[in-house]
Amino acid sequence: MRMTCDVCMHRCSLENGQTGICRARGNRGNGIVPLNYGRLTSMALDPIEKKPLRMFCPGSRILSVGSFGCNLKCPFCQNHGISMAGERDSEVVTVTPGQLADRAADLRDRGNIGVAYTYNEPLVGWEFVRDTARLVRMAGMKNVIVTNGSASDRVLDGLLPYTDAMNIDLKGFTDRYYRKLGGSLEVVKHFIERAAGECHVELTTLIVPGENDSEAEIKELAAWVASVNPRIPLHITRFFPMWKMTDRDATDIGRLYALVEAARGSLEYVFAGNC
């Protein structure tokens, strides 16, 4: 029987056996299920600043985990080996939420404060994030989500009660650019508004030459963020040629810093990244 996935804006309509655009969810006869539940492709104890979060538990470390799949198609993705992969393309280690929460607790003596769900798009497998986050919170530790913000209210309803911080990609501020990446600007804006009302939020905008690098766009983006909360930190980050986008140079550093200054006209905290 055909069923519709309601996790993101794509609303994939899937026959039994079919897999969605994200490659991580599929109709397997009893509903739409997360194919990547508990199947980790990456795990590392990272500095919190690497998420990037500059104003949340600075100087700490966090156990960072990822799986496979993503619901966007950014041609510059630095983690395309897992984000663009499906269940048959990935080398995985299967863990339960309890095992992951226990691992996070075991690393407390190395400065670990909790778990960050990152590397691929974690919300295409949001059920595992929710189930783990509950246990991490019960252990007195913190949950961080690094996401493209392209998820539904139902996903937010399930996750926000257990989420301490998010870094959300705000990839640009035009519908044209978001369509090119396979997403929706309005969905991400709504996601940011909801998340910022309930947990610590920082935003990241990767500046891709010729795509989203105009001063006018960054000023408009920053003004909108300020309308949500002028104290939301914004990371304006340098692009490097990657994956399918090797046809242009890295972002000019001078240009990047000019955009940082433009954003500071509206926001209290703007950081340059990848410089």
C-alpha cells in the first residue's frame, strides 16, 4: 500500500519496498520506517566548537555520531560519502540508544558533555535521535543536533523536549538557491523560529561564490535572523571546492570578512568560519 512520509517537505509517496529521496526512510509494508535506525557510520569525541557552537558550553567536548542519508542535495557536501549514501552503500556499526547513552557517560572523564547528532542529516532518522536523547537527558547530559532544518513540526515536537542546542544551516536567503539544493527556505525559516524559542540555536551560512555571496542577501538574511532574536549567533563560513562543485575557487577571505561585517549591522554575534 502506498504511504506518505511526513518527516520533511518532500512528503515522499512510497509503494511497499520503495525508499525516499533521503535514502534513509522507506515503506516496508508496516508504515514508513527509518532504515538507518541505530546504524552509525561515524563517531568521534569532538570539541563543541567544531559543530560549530561558539556560545554553548565553550571549551567542552561532545560525542558526535552520524548515520547515512540526507534530504537535500548540496553539490558541495563535505560528508557526501555518508549523506548521499543509502543502506547498501554504507559501512555501519549498529548500536542501541542505551548503548550510545552509556558510551557518552563513559566519556565524561574525557570532558564529554553528551551526544551531538551530526555528520549526515540526523533528522531523516529522527526516531533514533529522540530515543537516545531521552536516555542522555536522564543521565544528566546534553543533546546537540546539527541539522539543515528541513523537517516537519512533528519531528520538532518529538525532539525539542530533549534538545539543549542546535546548529542549523541557513544556506542562503533566496527561494532560487534553496530549490537548487532541493530544499525550501520557508520550511527552514519556520524550523529556526520554533527551535529558537525552545533551545540554544546557532546558525551557519556557507558562502559559495556566485551563489549566495552578495552583501544584499547577507544583510537580508541577518535582518530576518534579528527579527527572531538578534542574539542568535551566525557563523559565516568559507567554501572550499568539494564533491560536485570543484568548478570555482574557495571563498575570498576579504569577501567573507566583508559579509561578516554586513551581518553585524543586525546581529550581536557573527563569526567567520573556515578561515
